[in-house]
Amino acid sequence: MAGESPGGDRGAGDGDGADGGDGTDRPPALFDGTGDALAAIADRLAAADGLSFCTDFDGTLSPIEDDPDAPELPPENRAALEALRDHDRGRVAVISGRELADLRSRVGIEGIAYAGNHGLEVLRDGETTVHPVAKKRQRDLERIVDDLDDRLAGTDCFVEDKSVSATVHYREEPDRAEAVHEAVEAAVEGVAPGGFERSTGKAIVELTPTVAWDKGGALSLLTTDFDGWLPVYVGDDTTDEAAFRALGEEGVGVHVGTGEDTAADYRIDDPSAVERLLDWFRTEGLAALDRSSPRDESPEPSVSPRSSTDT
Ligand SMILES: [Mg+2]
């Protein structure tokens, strides 16, 4: 439930209560001028074995643009993510609705995990896996995309084939919204009735295989082997809510936007605040992590147990 304690020790002395201080059910603002929320996260990092920093891409790491080909990873965010990756107890995952190949080339950071198509495609430790149901539906999807290309021929609407999902864009012709929705429905019914779910976004219709899997499943998969590590998830869209819910009280969820109707623990305004957040994790966050002692190692963090003997 939004507004609930994130499970850490955010402190009873917040003063303005756990509802963000404005009488609504929204989570508190992370950058509220007091530094209390950041101090609470630092405390949790100082008690954690490591940091799993997971994040959405569009509208989070990069501002939303009209042209889906435009978003790029700002250099400041790249540097911060690389620093988190390079920490010996830090890891990074980017989870997006974009096709895996597109996401990977857009972010372009080696040595991190990626989940594309809302988690239907996952790349980690150099290995790519595709959800088996999504894989089975790829032929059907090809036929649906071909059919939609025909139906939308002569308009400025277009179909983006994302291998295991597809997105129909009609931002150039918003008046066609209803016709596009009808075309999508007809194409799906003609090829694979019930086989694909339709969801609506900003001047888009998304088609994904009907499968019980989402960004929350992807997040759980990517963090499951890291017991004791603090998972963090940052995202701006409704599809990110599944990831916030998957975190539960174990992690820290940060919603980018107004914070209405979110399961996240905190909210920040926009991608420029994400840059600030990443910078905090790169500096203060990693410093807090360095104060912690991983469970399987010596409680003396200044002495590296690995450098003393062999090699
Ligand atoms: Mg997004």
C-alpha cells in the first residue's frame, strides 16, 4: 500500500507522517530538503551485503521524447551506473519495455543485466533467455504485424516489431486512435484470439503475449541470487508498479513522477532528479555500503582478505 513504511528505519520522527506530508496517499518525496529519506537509505546500505540497483530506461534514465528513437543515456547517468557496476558489491540491471537489443545498444554498458520487453527477454552473465511462451508466440506475432502493416498502409501510423511484442504508434494521427485500436483487435482475433494482451500508452497500443510475467517477475529473477543485498528500483510508468510490488519491504522503490497510485516507497519529480539520485548512490550510497561488512567476510573492511595470501 502506498504510504506504508518501506520496511527500513525511516524513523518515526519524520514529523509530517508517512503520507508525504500533503494529506494524500502519495509516498514521501525523496528530496524533501531534510535529507531524512536519503539517511534512511544510507542506513540500510550500511547494513546490507551489497546493492542491486535496478532501473527503468525511458522517462527514468532518459527523458521521454516524441520520437522513440531519440532517447539516449545521459553521460552523467552512464558514469554513475558504471561506478555502481564497478563496486565489488554493486550490480546494475536495466528493465524496460523496449526490445532487448534496442535497450542494450541504447544504454551500451557492458557487464550489467538487461531485461527487455518488460522482462520477456533477459540478458545476464552474458546469456540471453526468452520466456518460453513468448518464444512460442513469435510466429503468430509476425503474422499479426504483417496484417497490421496492411491495415495501416497509407496512414502515418506504424508498427514497431519488438520480436516478442509489438507497439503500434499513432502519435502523428491522434484522430485515428479508435481506428487503430479496432485494427489491432481485428488482427489479433484473426491470428491468435486470446494469445495477446493489448495495453494502451501515450499514443501507442502495445501487444504482448498473454503470459503471467512482468517487470516484477524480471526484478525477482535478477535479484534472487543476491540475498542480503539491498534491491533498489526506479521507474516512472504503470508497468513499473509490478516491480515496486515485487520489492516488497525488502527493497527501496522510487517512483519518478507525481507519486499518485504507486506502490513505491518514495517519489522524485523527473529524470533530472534521477540524475541527482544516481549521483547520490555513486557517492554517498557507495560510501554507506563501504561501511557495511558482508556476512561472509571479516568485519575489518580495511583489510582485504583476498590480497593477503595467494597470487
Ligand atoms: Mg519508463
